[in-house]
Amino acid sequence: MREIIERINKIESELKRRAPKGYIQNYNTGEKVHKKQLAFHKCPKRNRWVFGGNRSGKTECGAVEAVYMARGIHPFRENRNNVFGWVVSLSTQVQRDVAQSKILHYLEPSWIEDVTMITGKKQSLKYGIIDQIRIKNVFGGTSVIGFKSCDQGREKFQGSSLDFVWFDEEPPKDIYEECRMRVLDKKGDIFGTMTPLKGLTFIYDEIYLNSKNSPDVWCEFMEWGDNPFLDSKEVKALTDSMSDDELESRRYGRFRSGVGLVYSEFDENYHVIDPFEIPLEWQDTVSIDPGLNNPLSAHWYAVDYDGNVYVVAEHFEAGRDITYHSEMIKSISKSLKWKTDKNGRVEAIIDSAANQKTLALNKSVTELFYEHGILANPKVNKDVFSGIQRVKSYLKKDGVHPRLFIFRNCVNLIREMKSYWWGEGDAPKKYDDHALDELRYYLMKKPSLSPLIKEKTIIQKDKERLIRKINNGRKRR
């Protein structure tokens, strides 16, 4: 019994020693909680970014994350001893006024072992430019937070092996790539907090669109409304004084290209949901936008009893022939237990251009798909303007929720939704839109309720309640 009591006392003593203090103890622990800051800290991905407007709270979570890691007190991740990380700012002046100031705010003075200065005195840290801060790690070692500025050039970012890098605002691409090399051997973390003021840069492609479909990438948007510590009257007054263009960046932290997004209604927090098993009665059809050198895009569409559309699976690949695509479509359909016709063929709709024969082929794409077990109907409405309006009507939140939901595994459709921009006039830019084309073909057929379903059974009603629960859970996140 005595041994057990001693072990309990030892554990309690260790917990007290590791417990955060001072400002960091009060971070997101009171009555007001910044939910998106917590989502950032909880995220297990190794390349995490917050895109936020000014005063949205983005820099706070970057500074706290760096202190958590250096001190060894991260509440949601595996902690390490003797951590070495960098804080990267655009310039030394910005470093002093923003990132350095935030780091010092959350560091208890008793945690600091030593400070190396570039300019200024140790007695007045906030007025000088810091090179490195040596911090007591709760596991007994010493951690180091080093400060870097992008105006030093790429050469100053070489050589070190790091546990983390925090980018305070968007760095040049060469420095970003160099820092990725610095965390490679330790399997360290990259995280960034920024306001997108430079347009559609490499961060837009690599992080926001996740064009390489990296499993390590995660991002979130923060705006004034997400920050519970801002005065609502001040927020309204400032919002009323700014133009729509200014609000896009300064309040909402959104990327801008100089022209508007086609599907500005699209919001990942509402339209993207976790996959679930689709009832047989909901299964509708597959929609295909064919391609050989270009990607072939195919998605599986379902419709619930209220007419809501679900995009439940995806096949998206370039440089393959029809035999390969047909086998993939059949394989995915089999895994979904997708319905077929009486001859076992998967039913689909396809771009009407697939009905044309070319000099290279004596059969049309539609005919070739048919020979490989895909019954593709080319009778689709390809009117772009009407199709876009139909998609937008499904994206709009009609009272409670929108009418179009995309499963999280349909990564290419989601990416295209976020990157579809207007061009000149009323036409969108014809770029990276294969999935969006076949989405339009499908929605222009205006899905309706199955005529076989007359009265909802108890099971059907239970399934509907499950969907509502999933939707409500998504909105709370």
C-alpha cells in the first residue's frame, strides 16, 4: 500500500511540474474558447496551416504551438525532450513586433535558461532582435527556439535538423522547401499562420488545394467571427467600413485571384462530410467525364428521400485506356455494392462528346465502355451557364443545410470546387474542371425521388435521423 501511495504522489508531482503556467495556462481555458485554435492544436497532421484575417487569432495559436513543443507540454501530441525549432518571419522587424513578441508573451521567465541576441540587450528582450532562446524542457533537457527571417535568403536556412518550423506569414517557396528538408530526419512539423494577401501563390496550390493529395497537409480558415475575444460592435463597425474585396482577405483570410470564385457558396465545413454506408434505395448513377491523356473523372451519386445529393466515391486518373478505367469503375462499384442493370452492367452518364468516333478509333468511347461492362448514356445537357447555376442552387444553404454533400474521399472534386475561377465575361476559366463537368452533367438531370418509394418505413426514417445527426455534428465542428 505504501508503495502505491508513493507512486501516486510521484505521478501527481510530475503532473504539477509539467503543468502550464501563467499566460499559457489561461490560453483557451476560460468561458470563451476559440474552437478553431483548438482544432489546430488537436490536428495530428505534420503540415498544418491557418489562413486567417487580421486579428482572427491565427498568430496566437502559432506561438502557443511553438511554446508547447519547446517546453514539452503539448496537450494533444507526443512530447519530446531537447526540442529544436525555428520561428520564421518575413523580416527581423516583423519578427520583433509579431512572432517574437507572442513567443515571449507565452514563455514564463523561469522557463528561460538563456537568450542569444542579434541586437539589443537581454534585460529588454522585447526591444531587441533575438537569435535563439534556450528553454527548460519539462523532461530535464534544454530546448531551443531559433528566429529566422526570410530576408536573410535561403542559404541561412541550410544545415540544421529541426523538430518544427513555424512560418509567421507566407514564406518564399525556396525557403519553404529548404525548411521542409530541415524537419525530414526528425519527422518534424511544419505549421504556418498567414493572411493570404499575395494572390494564388504556391501555398494556395500546395496547401489549400493540396494538389499533391499529401496525407500530411491540413488547413483551416479563421475570421473575426471565430474569435470570441473580439468585441462584436467593433467587428460590425469595421466590417461596414471595408469593401467586399478588403473583407475577403482582411476579415475572412481567403485567397483571391483578382476575379471571383465560380462556386463561392462552397464551404468545406458544410458540404464535405465523412463517408457512411449508402442505402441501396439512394443509389442513383455514375457520371463520367472521359479522358486519355487528360484525367478521366468519374463519381458515384446518391439521392436521399428528401432529394439531397451525395457524391460518395471517386475515380480520377490520367494516362490510362478505357479498359483500365472500366475495370476501376466496376471495382469501385463492387466495393460500394452499387446497383447494376439486369445484365450486370454499371449504369452511367457521360459527356456527349464520347459518342463521336475519331480517326484513331473506329468505335466511339461510349461503345468501348459498353463492351467493357459500362452502360454509358451520352444524352446530357452541357450548357455551362445553366449547369453552373444548377450546381450553385444545390450548394446554397436552403434554410438549414445545402442539398449537395461530398464525401471526404472525393479529393479531386473538392480541390476543383476550391479552384474554379471566373475568366473573362460570364465564362469560367477552362482549367482543372473535369470533375466539375461531370457534376454539372449529373445535376442538370435534376434527381427526383424514386417512384418505388411511397411511404417511409421505420428503417428509412432511422436512416434519415442518422443523416441529420451527421449534418448537425458537422455544423458544430
